[in-house]
Amino acid sequence: MSYDPAKGFPRIMPSLRYHDVGDALQWLSGVYGFTEHLRSVDDAGTILHAEVRLHDAFVELSAAPEGSRTPQGEGHSCHTLVVLVDDVDDHFRQARAGGAQIIAEPEDKPWGLRQYTTQDPGGHRWEFSQHLRDVPPGEWGARLME
């Protein structure tokens, strides 16, 4: 099987840095339900790079350079990854049971999504969303730009 990111990958793929990619890979799979797609290890067996997927979405995990700071080390998060799931309440229960730090519990939003926010052990924020209904942007204070 060949590896061609130009086929079957989105045009933009988030890439997160972790001090221990193996731990992150295990945690993201066990708690958030991602499946491992690709893994690269060094001669000592340390995972340097991995890719996980959830349906058609991919996230790249890479080793943080020695001495670098990740969001966890900085004490704040400047980004959030938004992931669409089929059942946000079921996903929330799974994440909570797995030990995810809950930032915001599931809530129906005026734009037609039910969402919750969590933080992984690396300090990255994740917002899981379920589409409930189509709501015209004007009904929740937005407008489409043409």
C-alpha cells in the first residue's frame, strides 16, 4: 500500500506537538476514539510521528523539539481543534470516563450544533460537535459572505 497524502487527505491537516507522541497516541485513541493511521519510530522504538483519524478527518502528532514548549508547558491554549461526531453526548461520556479535562459540557448552540470542549494531557483543546439542525446564519447573528 502506498502513502500518498494528496489522495484522501484534507487540504489542511492540524499538526500537534507532544513531548511523548506514544502517550498522546494512546490517549487520543482510548479517550476520543481516534484510530491510528500511520506511525514512524526511531531506532530506539520511540514514536516520532503519527497520524490518527476519525472518519475522514486526520490529525498529525509529532514530537516536540527538545526544550520546546507545548500548550501544557505554557499554561494556556491558543488553539482549539473542532471535530464533528455522530453523537456528542455519547462521545462526551466516553471522554469524561477516560479522564479528559472538561472545559465546557455539552450544550445546544444557536447555530444548530451541540458542542462540548475538553483538553488533552498535552494542553490541546478539542471541541466536539454534533450537527442538530440547519439554522440560517441571520438567525444567530452571522451572514454568509458571497
